[in-house]
Amino acid sequence: MFSHVTVAIYFVYVCLGLIGLGIALLFYMKIKHLKMLKMKEHYRLKHQDYFKFIQSHLHENSELPVPPGKLAPLERRVIQDKLAELIEQFKGELRNRLVELCERAGFVKDEMDQLESLFFGRRVEAAYRLGNMRAHEAVPRLLQMLRKQKYSPLTIILGRAIAKAAKQEDQLKEMLTLMLRHGKPIHNLAADVLLETDLDSSKLLLQFLEDGNPDFVKVALVAMWGQAVPEVIPALDKLVGAEEKDVRAEAVKLYLSSNPVLKDETIKQLMSDNNWEVRAAIAKSLGSLHAAGSIPLLRNAMRDENWWVRNNSAESLAKLGETGFEILCETALRGSGVERETALFHIEKVMSEGADHHAVDQMVSFNKKRLLYDRYFGVTERKPVRKVAAVGGDYSA
């Protein structure tokens, strides 16, 4: 029994020692980190004149000078990070001059050497920095790493670095293939990575839209949001009838965002699509397109099983003038179930927003809708309430 107690006491002492050692290590790491931050700030201030000189001479034809003097490793890292920051801020020839400066200063070679490091963290940092410096000579090695890499956060880091540094379209295509081969739903992330490239994005998007690989098509569709690329509209027109549901849905939403002139037969076909996202997208667009001829289709769509389709249909009817609003009133009065609830919600929404209209044409339109509202639901009589100021005391007697 005594020996067990002794062992327990020694075990507690060992645990306390390990805890103390851990706390000491944390303090050491914290102090070291603060010291490094202080040194970085010192180096930034030390080379402030150099950074200003580089920025002020970017537009000149003369060769930009490499950092002066013999530099400590941390000092080189501070300068490298500042140049990488400038590279992100500029485009075209100015960016190329900064990239060439990083190569002459030896920053690219240093990071290329780090790609062969035995430490995983150093390889990750090197890939990230090479991408920021647009080091095109590192792309083959980065692609090699991506081929051997299982799906992980490093996959995205490598893909983004390749996209930034690639000078050939084949390299981007291989990068996307390697990123998407794992079957992960990362098409939005892959599109964001793809748009980091300095290559012509409109040409790339058109190629990917017409590619036989559905993953490429999905990435291109996502990447096109916010991109004004008129050349891809014919390709979108074809994808509206694609077999894959998600491809067709994205193509329809993107195609409708370009404000096309839709034929009645096309509208009818899209409103009966078996994908609710397609039906919801076309229902929402019909109000913005002022397609008054589609009112019967929108009325029928208010019975749809999907909430988004019903809601978008009612919202579009509310935008289609007095005729669309009257259909909502009829549905609210004579309809049943979910269609009636949807119609009532959007009717009340229109009536509540009417007081905010100040333009003459908007006021006239609202007054017409109010007359329709009163015809279907009757005039609500509102008696004025006289407000009496509150006086202290009890006068009930």
C-alpha cells in the first residue's frame, strides 16, 4: 500500500513538472513570436525608403535595384513579403517588373529550394509565396506536387499558386483536372482559384464551357458570375438544354441574368422543367423581363410543390402591373392552400410598400392596385382615435 502511494506522489510530481515545462515553453514561444514581430517592424521601417523608391520608379524603363546590403534571413523575408504585396496590387507591365525583381533578388530560388524541404509546413509556405510572386518556373514542380497530393487544404493552396503563376492554358487545365479528380463539390472554390490567372479569362471560360468534362463546365458557369463575357452567350444557349440537372440550372440562371429575349415556347419549356431551380429561376426572371404574356404560366406555378417556385411566381406577378396584381387578388380570394397563402403574403407586401412611393408613375400604379384591392377585399373603414393626454389620479369614481 505504501509503495502505491509513493508511486502516485511521484506521478503527480512528474505531471506538475510536465505542466510547468509546457507553460514555460508557451511563454518562450510567445516571447519569441513578439520578438520576431518587433524585428519585422524594425526591418520594415529600415527599408521604408527602398519600398518608396521601388514604387516611385515602377513606371520608368530603368532596371529596379535589388535590396541593398547583406540581409539577414528574416530581413529578406520582410522585403519579399512587401514585394509580393505590391505584386498583388498592380497589373500588367508593372507587375512583371516586380516579378522580375523578385527573381533577380533570389527570392524565387530560395522558395524553390524550400519546395524540397522535409518539413511539410515549409513546403506549404514555399508554394504559397511562389504563387504570390508569379514564379512561372515553379509551375511544373507545383503540378508534380499536386499529382501526388491527396485532397486536403494544400490542394487548394497548390491550385491557387499554379493559377497565379501559370503562363500556359494547358497548365491551368491540368491544375483543374487534378483539383477536381477527388470528386469533391468544390466547383465554386475551383472557379475562384481559376480567376486568379493573368491569362485571358473570357477565352478560357469559353473553352471550358464547350469542354466535354462536366466538371469544367460547372467551374466555368460559376466563374462567369460577375464577368461580362458576351462571347459565351451562344454556349450558354446550348447548355440550357443540358442533361445534367445542376449544369442546366446554373446555365439557365446565368443565361437569364443576361436579359435575353425569350420565346414563348422556351419559357413554357423552362417552366415545366423537372428541376425546381430552373423553374424558380425562370419564374423570378419573368417579372424583371416584364413578360406579361407569361401570366397564365405564373398563375399555374403558384401551385408548384416547391416554395421557391411559388414565391418567385407571386413576386413576378406583383411586378406585372395591374393585371398581375389582379391575378394575385383572385388567387387569394378563390384559391386554397399554399397558393392562397403565397398570394396573400405578396398582396400585403405590395400594399405595405405603397406608402414609400414618391415618383408620380409609381403612385399612379399603386393607386390602381389599391382600387383592385378594395374591389376584391372591400374598403377597410378606419375610424380616427382621439388621443387624450394622460393625467395623474384615479377618476373612476
